[in-house]
Amino acid sequence: MPYEIILLGVAALIAVGILLHHPSKTLGIPSLLIFMGVGLSLGNGEFDFVYDNLTITSTVGVIALNMIVFVGGINTSTESIKLAYKEGGILATFGVFFTTVILGLLLYPLTDWGLIICLLFAAVVSSTDAAAVFSILESKKLKLKEKTDTVLEFESATNDPVALVMVMILTGIALAPEQAISAWDIGQTLVLQIVLGIAVAFVVAKIAVWALNSIHLEEYGLIPVFVLACAIIAAYGSELAGGNILIASYVAGVVIGNGMKRGGEVTKHFFNSMSWLAQSLMFIILGLQIFPQTLFSVFMLSIIPAALLMLVARPLAVQLCYLPFTQASWRKRLFISSIGLKGATPIVFSLIPAAAGVDGAIELVHVVFFIVLFSVILQGAAIEPLAKKLKLNIDS
């Protein structure tokens, strides 16, 4: 197919999705569903066009996630981090691990999947989604007591890296089950990826901030372009060094966003636009990749994992994470344990084992799609009434 036709098609899909954004927001429908619905409706046989390329979809998804996480870092103030880093940090690390283990062990006796596949599936859906959390809190204009909304935002912005590392490790085990991997090796890999991801990104971002503050660029439009170049260097330089690319993207965003003295507003507007473009492309290509006729065959299979995740694994993991925080009220714990919003991230993560050739991974992609759908519809709709019921809303 000529590239002109591909560009026209992608541009048209993005334009339609953007025009549908405002009415969807008015109706309380997350933009994820709008953009993905556009892709689902047009890419699987309609207009004699069929898209099916797991490798490209996975690559586009990961690149888009890097941009979204970087923009989340730019928009995160150091004040918010100081308020939420303890609770949010525990949820973003141990919360993801506990959710993976609990859900994986619950699924093992209930499905015909092997233990590694159950754990892999659980890791894929273990993290909350920043785009979904931010968009719903913003659309509902929710401000919550006890810094609950700040903790949720911090957790959702920082928990993807741990989930990604676990998905990569478990994918490797699933592809080579005969190769013994110890808990020490897994822990070492995890720590190394986190440390290198933070260190490399921090150094690159600090140099970028120093350069921006020392060399006063007269053309303000050059500032976000320079920041974009530095973000790419920080993220992919960290990955080449052995660090986690999502951690690097977030750290670089936080350091640059809080350190630059000139062009901050221009840069934020530029990257908010880039984030929307990344989300649009990611959701649309995910919609194109998923075949509706295949979805229906796994609908019933997805109900049990969705229920176990929302009602057992996530709540139990959150309660375990909050054991050290005795000052947190039961209302706050209950709310956070009930709101583990999923978005496009789990679908992108599910494409990693599928693209790598793990047996049965294609089925997991479609099950994950329904997990996300159930979460967005049920948990997304429950945020405001649950906050009012628990009297966590600042207006209550």
C-alpha cells in the first residue's frame, strides 16, 4: 500500500477520534474507548483493509508509552512527589508485585494455563494506567481528602516500569522454560534496571537543564525541540546501558520539567500535544490490531480474571502495601484498593509476549482487552460515587 494512503488513513482516524473527544468527555466515556473504537471499526476487513502486525503494533505502543510517561513526568511537580512518594512508591513497586503473585496463583487452579502464563498474564494487568486515571480525575474534577488523588496519580505514573520488567522476565521464562532462573537473578535484574534507569536519565536531564538555563535560546520554539531530543537520549541511552526505559522517561520528565527556568509553559503545551498524539496513535493501532470476531470467543473467559483482579488481587495487594501506613484511614485504603484503573498499557504489555511468540499469547491479548474494558466502564464509573460514599470528596 502506498505510504500516502497510509498517512491519509492515519490522519483521518486521528481527526475523527479528536472530534469525538469532547462529546465522549461530556458523556463520561474515556478517550481510550473512542480512539480504540475507531480502529476496531475500520481496520479488520472494512473498506478492504486488514491490519495485522504484532511487531509494529508493539513497537508503536512502547514508543507511545515512553512519550506519555515522559509528559507525565514533566507535569509532575516536586511538591506532589514529596506528598505522595512513600505511599505511591510502595504501591508502584510492591503493589504491582503483590498483584501479580496473588492473581497468578488464583488463576492457576481455575484455568488451563500453566503457572508461568498465569503469572505473565497477571503481570500484564498489574499496573494502573496514568492516562486513564488522569483523564477521569480531570473530567470529574475530583479533589480528594488525605491526598488520595495525588497518591493515585503518582502510583499510576510510576508503576508501569516494574510491570514491564516483570513482563519481560516472565516472557523470557515462558520462551525457555527449561532454563532455570532464580529469584536472586530476577531481583538483581529488577534492581539493576531501576538503578540504571534512574541514574542515566537523571544525569542526562541535569545536563539538559543546565544547558537550557545557561544558554538562553532566543527562539522559544527551539526549547521543546531540544527537550524532546534530550528525552530520547535519556530514555534510549538508559535502555542501552541496561536500565528501564519507562523509569528513565519519567525521571527525565520530572527533572527537566521542574528544573528549566525559561520556556516552561511553551514546553508543557508542546508535550501535552505530543502526549495526545501518542495516545491517539497507540489506541488506534491497538484497535486495528484486535479483531472483533476473535474477541467474542474469549468474552466469557475474561470475566473470572477481571472479577478476581478487581475484587480480590488489587484490594488485597493494596491492603498489604498499606500495612506500614497506620495513619491512613480505612476509607482511603478502601478507595485506592477499589480504583485500579486499567488503560492501553496492559494491552501494549500483552503484545510483548505475543510478538515474541509465547504459546497462547494471542488469546491473552484479547482477554486483556476485556479486562481493560471492564475496568474503564465499572471502576471508572465508580470513582465519583465511591468517593462521595466514603466522604473522601473535598466538597463532602
